[in-house]
Amino acid sequence: MPPASKRTAVPPSHRKVSAPVQRRGGRPSQEEAAQLADRILDAATDLFFARGYGATSIEAVAQRARISKRTFYHRFDDKATLFGAVLHRIIEGLRPPPAMPAVTGAGLGDVLRRLAGLILHAAVTPQALALHRLIVGESARFPKLAAAVTNEGSTQEAIALIARLLAQEARAGTLALDDPTVAAEQFLYLVLSVPQRRALGLGEPMTASELDRWASAAVDLFLNGCRTRASAGATSAERNVSGAGKNGGRDYGG
């Protein structure tokens, strides 16, 4: 009977050591943090629009986003801060992309028509309408909601831009305006009020082509009411010629 074979001991230095299992921990990456923030904002947006601001709790947002309340408070101080973040993301999503300039080297009529079209189409998107309903429905109980919309600044930016264009024409003597800022606000309400009301259910919503025609007609009505007598006889074609050096030498680019 052959002797049993002996097993040779392997020195510790020659033994193969399995690589330790990497355990995830610590701070999340920037990509993971952004994804988590988006998940929280998505959950909050859905709940704010469905239940209203007052009926939406931090607990409900955390449950919908599948996170702990501790994780929530690590990113947002309170519900008001969360709403501000939701509002900011919605408004930023409604802005035209930077590669789409609204004011560039065209006559005033063309510029206002372009601005009116961009603003009007953004105002009747589902998210914009849902936000409008939320603010109107909850602002009496939570006045800070309306203040948050005002502080976000998008409407004030549009008014300031339009007022600057109107003031330029008023100085040139082609428009008769006492207060370009007030005129800019009136212009926005002329463009937005009826289409927005109809999109909210107070009438038949307008189609995309009807919105474009409305925006163009609103610009014509507004400018016809603001023109001085000396310039009232100019035709639309003469006043809206594109290109540098046209429109009385005024260029709206930059």
C-alpha cells in the first residue's frame, strides 16, 4: 500500500489573496447627487400639482421619491425651499434655448412678434398651466408662493427687455409712450390673457397656428395704438424690414 502523499505547505507570502470586495459608501458622485435631486423634484412637482401646496407634506415627497426624511433635509431646508427649487426648474425649462436669440437685428415689429410667440407658446404648456392653477389656488393661503414666482424674475426680465425696446423707439419719435415699462406690461397681458384663459378651460383652447396668429395680431394692435401720427402712415412692410441699417438706423441685435 503506497504511503499517503504529503501536502506541502505554501508560505504565506506566496498565497493568493482574493481582492477585497469594494463596498460603496461615502458621499455620492456629482451624477448620483444630480439624479437624486431630480427624483426629489419630480416627486414634489407631481404632488404639488395633484394635491396643492398646502396638502403636500415632506413625508409624502420623501415616500414618493423613495428616500428618508434625513436625506431630504440634507438637500432642502423646508417645503418652501423645495417649492422654490421646483419653480426654478419649471421656469428654466420654459425659457428658449440660448442658441435661439429672440432679439437680433430685426425691426421692432419682428422682434415683438418673435417674443410674443415664444412667451405665448411657453405659457400654455401643461406645466406652465399647472403652475398657474397652483399659484392662483393657493396664493390666498400662502402669499409667499406668489412672491416666489415674482422673485424668480422671468416675467420681470421679459418686461425689462420689451420696455428697453419700446423706450428706444420712443426716443426716436416713432412711438408715443409716457412709461415704457407700463406699456411693456400691458403688451404682455394683451398677448397672454385670452389664450391662457382658454387653455385653462375657459373656452376652446387655441391651436398652435391660432396662437401664432393671435400673437401677430396683438403686436399689430399694440404698435398701431402706440405709433405717433407722423409714423402712423408707414406700412407694416416698411416698418418691419430686417437687416442692419433699416428701421430708421436702429438695430436690435445684442
